[in-house]
Amino acid sequence: MMKIFKKPAAFQTFCHNLRTQGTVGFVPTMGALHEGHLSLMQASTRKCDHTVVSIFVNPLQFLPHEDFSQYPRPLKRDLELCRHMNVSAVIIPTPESMYTPPFTLKVTESALSRHFCGQSRPGHFDGVLTVVLKLLNLTQPDVLFMGQKDYQQQLLIRRLIDNLNLNMRLEMVPTLREKSGLAMSSRNQYLLPQQKIDAAGIYTALKAVKAMHKGGVMDSKHLSRALAKQLKFIEGFILDYVAVVDKNTLENPGPHSRGLVALVAGYMGKTRLIDNILL
Ligand code: AMP
């Protein structure tokens, strides 16, 4: 029987007991679950004895003009999917229970979060780090599962775990895509059919830059320019940023770089889309 919790304290006690019965994997989400989320749950149920999931549209990580109130919340369907994935427990807290006043603290990171989504969405990662730290303290999992789709986010959570000595490991799960190549996202349901078709061009461009790199083009600036150029051909896509950077620091690669990541973000109409590929 899958347990459903609304109260953080009761969930915390449950997780505490669960840990005496084996390893615990944790998958934090904002709901509107799709196969990408399910692949995280599957990775968790494969590797851990128990899997717990959170569904929480975190107000702290949305900017005032963003889609917090419109964000899809198909809760009944989400819970059915979790049940189907053999999840042991789900926490669906209210904002009030997560941020009971006086709530006067937040987690800020000052290097990885300065660029890219952190620059385009000021304060966004403070909100993410704060909620994830809270959820990790409630769950205290052995393994935290996060998607490669939000590459900068998983890198920041890795930094949170290392810097604050959290006793767990993070496993990054590859991005699940539609047949067209479009990265699955809860926000894809905002897209019109034609926008969805056009948005698949983002992954085509990322694959092309990976092929260039494989073919011997090593200069990150050159790769980034080539990527930007190809993205310009996507109908209706307004580029926010494009970059080819060190996959661990998100800085320009130096001699000790252990690999590159190509990052893209932009808008199809009002819908923000992000994607990336490891080179
Ligand atoms: P979200 O509900 O969008 O906050 O995402 C919850 C978790 O699912 C995050 O770790 C995401 O990176 C991950 N995720 C979202 N979309 C995908 C995808 N297409 N493939 C793999 N993981 C994903």
C-alpha cells in the first residue's frame, strides 16, 4: 500500500522507520508526471529497497511573472502513476506546511548558480536549493535521483550535498525524450502541436554539435556559435542562452576539463524550454 502524506512531520517519521527496513531512494518532482519522472522512479526502485516521491509546486522557485498558478496539477493521475511504479510513499505538502512563518532562511550558492538559468531566473536556484534541502532533511535518502534534463540544477544539488555534508549520493538519470527528440517536460503541454514539432529541432541541433565535437572540433566557443546558428532556424524559438562549457564547473573549459556540456534555453511562445547534451 502506497502511503500519502500531507504533513512534513508525519512523512519524516515514516521515512525514518523506512530506513530501518532497507535503502531509500528519493525522487523530488513538481508533479504533472511524465515518462521522464517515471524513469527516475524506475531507477530508484531498481537500485533501492524503497522509493519515496515528493510532489510539490514550490512557490519559492518561481519568479512573480512565471507560471506558478498555471502549472498543471493533475494530482489524482500523478498518484495513480506513483502507485503503478511501486512507490512506498508520496508527500504532497502545502506551501503553508513547507514555509510555516516565520520562514526567514534560504540556501544560496554563489558560483554554479550565477550563470544560465540562474541569470535568466534570478532567485530561482535559491528556491530550488532551499526546498530540496528541506525535502532531503525530511527523507534522508540513501540515493537522490535527478534528471539530466535540468543539468545545472542537478549540478547545484550535487554541490549542496558535498558542501553541506549530506549523507547520500546523487544519481543523474539521462533525459527521456519524445520520439521526435523533444525532451519530455511537464511544460510541453503548454505547446501547440506545431510548436512541439518545431521544438524537436533543439535536440537535432544538440546532436549536430556533439557530432562536430566527435569530428574533432574542440574549441568550445566555436561549438557554441555553431549551435546558436542552428537554433536560429527553429521557427518561433527565442533563444535565452546557449553555451558549451566544462561539464563540472559550467565555466569555460581549461586544460583540466574532464568533458563538456552544451546547454540551451529559450522560449516557444511563452513556454520556457531547456535542454542539454554531454559532449
Ligand atoms: P520537475 O517535476 O520538472 O521539477 O522534475 C522533477 C525531476 O524530474 C527533476 O530531477 C528533473 O530533472 C527530472 N526530469 C524532468 N524531465 C525529465 C526528462 N525528460 N528526463 C529525465 N528526467 C526528467
